[in-house]
Amino acid sequence: METDTTTNEFHPQQGATPADTLSVSAACPDTHDDIDSRLSHIWQELLGIDSVGLDENYFDLGGDSALTIQLFAQVEKAFKVKVPLPMLFEAPTVREFAGVLRRAGADQAVSSLVPLQPSGLRPPFFCVHGLEGDVSIYRDLSRHLSPDQPFYGLQSRGLDGKVPPLTTIQDMAALYLTEVRKLQPHGPYFLGGHSVGGTIALEMAQQLQRSGEVVGLLALFDTINSSKVPPPSVLNKAYYLLQRWKFSRGTPSDGAISESSALRQVLEANRRACSQYVPHSYAGTITDFCSLKQSGLFAKKEMQRELLAQGGQEIITLPVHPTQMLKVPFVKHLAAALSKSLDMAISKSEICRTQLD
């Protein structure tokens, strides 16, 4: 049965442009050519490549969240400006990012809302950051969904090092909902998140319901009940890092991000907030996207959330291991499953709205 796509059209609130905000410490005095060439040189050194075209995408060249922190540190040192991390998603090429540096001079607040894929007529999907606070982990997922599916990330406050990170899940959820409602004043809302992000998305859904709003989809990606996790011993920490190395075939992410004190503070704040958050029963449905196998510390029954969803729980097991869910080529499995869940949730919301009308 075909669905009338015109009923799904989404209209953002007039004037809501969270990605247009920019915070800098001073205007950049360099000439046009000098900015381009110096920025290209920084990218080449960080990415370990011989040349960078002015219109080549930073992420396509191999840029990731760990390198991004180093990139912004070098940009600040070289050009004496502070640029918010989300700007790289809006200006991912040397030419575009150089333009951002030339326009630097405004001193506005940085939004937590990051448009990873803002185009499309469908209702937007809002995806909350993981443990490290950065939303670049969702870039591949957003690209594997329909080009008509708007996708917004919600990143941690404090990544720029200018303000302290939030310390409770409740405060994070409240802040992110403020940003979300600037773009979409009313529901139904479609929310998700990986790891800690799933916990924050759960609290966002709780707060939305308490305010009388409708949550169309709550999608949790490898999210556990962290309040059930005992404080880690030295042995447990070592075992956890070994498990992560085993599944990712690389070095643990904590080591990769040790360059940035701001990022470390955000990571620790998110970790503590999640461990201290005790979730309550949710008056709705939870869709759990789970890896085929969990690392030993987090595979226990009590870590799951099946008792929290009064409206039922749908568990979707993906043929991936931990740390692979959001990475190419494995992200295609999550994208396909999430697309199906979004289609069903949007259709259900439209049917309910028609019946109410």
C-alpha cells in the first residue's frame, strides 16, 4: 500500500538555523590565498597525505573525531580563532572552511544541534552523541539513510573547551530538547542514540511525554542500563579495554583522544552522568538495535532495559560486533533496520494524526 508522501512533509520553524552560529576569539587577518594554503598544509599533515584539493571532503579523506580535535587545536593556534566543532560538517572542504575563517568575528552561542543531513521532507531524526560527546560517529549512518531523511546530531556541551560539560543526564536531555524544539516545535519526535546517547534519548522521551508531546520512535543503539554496572576495578578496566581492542582490531578510543583535555572532560562527565542515572519505566515502545555479541562486562541480563518499556520492546539484532555498528561497511545493517523502523513509525504517526483530525 502506497503512502502519500505529502503528509510527511516537515517544515522547520522559521528562522531556526543552528548550524549558522559561530563563536571565535578574533577576526582572521590573513589573505585569501594564504588561508587556503595554510589550511591545506594543516590537513595534509594531520591526514598524512601529500596533497589536498580545495574541494575534497575532510571526512572522505580519512578525518575522524580524534583527528578533528587536533585539527581545531592547530587551526586555533595558526589563525588565532576559535571555531565550533559542528562547523566542519557545514564546511568540510578547505575552500568552505577557509570561508568560515574569513567570516570569523561573530561571538554567538554554539548550538548542540548539528545538521548532518538537513535536506528532505520527512520528519527529522535526532540522534544523541555517544560517550565521547562527538556526533561525527553518525556521519556514515546519516549518509546510508534515504536522501529525503533529515538527520540531526546532538553533541555534548563543552567540546570547545569554553564552557564546562553538563554533569547529569536530565540536564543534557533538557538542553538538547531546547535545541530540538527550535527546529521542530511539536511532535511526533523521532529520537535515538548510541551507548550513552541512547540513555539521554530515553530521558528526552520521558521529558517530552511529561510535557504532553508524542514520541514516534525511540531507537537505542547498543545501549545498556549503566546504573547496573558496578564501579570498575583495575582488572575490569583492563578487561574492557582488551574487549574493545578485540572487537575493533585497533587501539582503544580513550587512547586516541588523549590529546584533548576538553574532550577528556566531556567523556568523563558523560561516563559519570550515565552511571548515576537511574531510568524509570517508559510509557511507550523502545526499539533496541543490538550487536550480535556484547563484550563480557555488558552482556549480563540485568544490563538490558526490557522492563522499562510499558509499550513493549522490539529487539533488532544486527550481524556486527561492538564498535562496528556505526562503521563502514557494517553501518549498512543498522541503516537498513533503522530505515524500516522510521518508515513504520512515521506511517503510524500519520495514521494516528488522521484519525484525530
